[in-house]
Amino acid sequence: MTKYILGIDEGTTSARTFVIDEEGTVLGLGQAELTQHYPRSGWIEHDPQEIVTTQYETMRAAMRQAGIQPADLSAIGLTNQRQTALVWEKDTGRPIYNAIVWASRHSVDIVEQWVAEGHGETIRSKTGRTPDAFYSASKIRWILDAVPGAQERAEKGELLAGTIDTWLVWNLTGREAFVTDYSNGAETMMMNLETLDWDDELLSIYGIPRVMLPRIVPSDTVVGDAAPSFGAPVPIAANMGDQQAGLFGQAAFKPGQAKMTYGTAGVLNINAGSSTAYVPGLTTTAAWGVGGDISYEIEGVVYAMGKTMQWLRDDMKLIHAAPDSEWYAGQVASTEGVYLVPAFTGLGAPDWDSYARAAIVGISNATNRLHIIRAGVESMVYQTRDLVQAALDQSDITIPEIRVDGGAVKNNLLCQMTADITGIPVIRPRVQEATIYGAMLMAGIATGVYGSLDEVSSRWQQDRVFEPSMSRDQADTLYAGWREARELTKGWARKVPGAAA
């Protein structure tokens, strides 16, 4: 009897659901966009109820396309946008404020206050993170401050808080399972990497009551079933943050194996095995817990990858569709010294500057739209090297290859330039939806559909290898220009009166 796995991928700009069989063949897909709310410059929010309803719609659509019913499913695996956080009423399920999206800068002042009070090193040593508004803790703190009476209600146990995985599982199980996993818990800046539990000292610093937080479990835990919302007792058997799921889906199970995701944001993940060693500018975090073992990873996040293409398309009207960028960029041999630094909401790793703002530098009277489009594509490449360079320069890690995924990796120019500028072979897999694929594979392991990590690894196949072809001198010269341009954007919102903070 064929076994089917349903994968939920709740992303930043869309909700998606896949159905695969045990061979990994995609039989059904449902997808719908999510509304982005921008209350003010630098702030991004989602409607939590829309997330649930939209995700349910895509689940039904995927099963219709696959021609199956809920009772035919063996397991559900879930992956999600990570640091996005919300607070809701325990009794009614009503959110008290919109979900604050991972890239939003609502809580910059809160994090700066924690650092000013001398807590920066405590946070870093316990969580592996440079304190930043990127993570969930300050977003929850912001909501508790912004909504009258919320702190008192939270202390009484009337409010719950969590990331999007917790919110979805709570709803899918009929408000029974209130959980998160290691990979999502680590992204809150509240979980201690050594104990794999909420850290009481950090919660005291943040003023966040433990009673409002979910239980943290390994990624392969069967947390409940979807009968209350789905009509059949299908086990929810995997829960993973999107980037960790992507590393898992790329079968990067050995230390040093790495993947780069070109999504809305860009994320480099490097398997660190059992090590929680800190790399300055990057993040040490939990990769997954499976079979009773915990694996860690080193991660670097930049805020704008696919977002840059969206900006060129929607706001600047320079391209008609994101895939067009390869053709336009290929019409010129170079940018002729033009660099686009997409620090729209600040710089992420390795510089972590919330006050940086985007810039295009090096424009001359010979510059045209093609140079700017190519500079947008190249910005993804240079940001990748920023992350790779930080890992190589400040640790004993070696990276033999970079496995890539995300919608943008269909762009051959992007993949080749990444190999050229980093000097590391780039491998594009046949299955480029590594994130949701990883969550479904994890669910398959948890329920016995797959017997081992080796079996999962054997299913990974490459599509194409891009070998470095540029001289190191040329690559280093181009990269040095990028670093100069990036430096110019730092602290801009502080330097210029009237600049959006």
C-alpha cells in the first residue's frame, strides 16, 4: 500500500502544501499568497488567522490534486518561517496583535536596551546569537508592552506565545498540542543551546513569563494528530524551522556540509555536528533532534535575496518577473563598477546593523537598467561570500561544496557567479524545494516510512555542478568593491535626518 506524506510550508510570502509518496514524488501542490502588512517603514506584520485559513486551503488543494483523502496520509511534516512571533488568548485562540514578521524592526530599541544594560554577552553565550530584533524574544516583549494589560494577563497564564509552528500545530490539533521543536525554539533567543530548554535567566531579563511558552521537543516527535481540524487522525510527526529543514532536505548530515537558500532572505547553513562553538558574526543554533541525537549548525542570514528581485520587479519596474533577471543581467558583461546593497531593513550577518539602508553606488552616465539588474543578481552572490568568508576566516570549518536551493537557483548566472566569487563548487540538486522536502522526510523517519538517515541521503540527487572558473585575483577585486559599497550603507538611518528608522 502506497504511503503518502503531507508537507506544510508556512512561508513569509505564501503558504504551501505538498503531497509526496514514499519515493519522494510530488503528487499534489497547493499554494496561496499571504498578505503583507506594513504599519510603518521597517515594520512587517501578518494576520495570524489568515495564516491558518490560507494554510488549510492549500492543504485541501494539494490533496485534491493528489487524488487522496486525509485518511490516506501516513504523516504530516511542518516547516515554517522561523522568528516570526505572536501572542494569543489561551481560552479563545484570538491573537492580541498581528504576528510580527522575522525581518521586522519593531523591537530594535528593546534589544538595544538589553545590550546597554549589559546583557549582550549573557544572551550570546547561552543562545549562540548576537542580540538582534530579528529573533522572537524582543517581538514578544514588544507585543506585551504595546497591548494594555498584556503583561499581567501573561503572568496569570491567560496568554500564550510562540512562533508560527506552535500557532499552526495548536490549531491543527484542536488547541491540544502546545509545542515547538529544537530548531524553532533556538530561533527565539530564549532557548539555552546546552540544556535545550527555555533559560530562566534570559526570561527574567526579557520579562517573558515561562508559563506562556510552549514545550520544546525533538524535531521528529509525534506531537499529536490533526483529527480535530482535518477529519482523520493523521500524526503530525515533524516540526522544523525552514532553514534547518532545508539543510535536512539537502541531506547535509555530516559536519562541514553546507547549503545556501536563495529565498525571500538568504541563509547559509553549515552542519556543525555536536559543536556549539561560536563564530563571530554568525549564529550557532540547533539544526535538529532526531533519533535521540541533537545536531547543531552554523548559520548566516541576510535579509534580502529574493526580496531584491521583488523590489526590482514591483517597486522599480525594471523587470517583469523575477526569472527575467537572468536574461537581463546576461545582456551586459559586468555591472561596470555598480553595486546594489539591498539593506532595505538593515544588514544581517555578519555585520548586524539595524540602521543600515539600501544603496546603489558607482553609477555613471553610462549606467543603464541592465547594469542595475545585474548588480541586483550579483548582490546575492556577494552576500553569500560574506557569510562563507566569515565562517572560513573565524573557525576551523572547511566547506567542500555549497548545495543550493530556493526559487532563484534556476538562474544559472547566479549559481556560476556564486562558485566564481566564493571559489567553492556549487551543486544544484534535482529537488530544489529542499525546505518542505526536508520536513516531509523527517516526518517519514518519525513514522517509519524511511528507516534511516542513510536511506534519506540515498534519495538526494544532483542536477548540475558549477565549478569556479574565475581567477581568485579577479574574484577578490570584485568582492573588495562590494565590501566598500556595503560599508557606505552602515548606520545610514542614524546619520541622515529624516531617514526611515
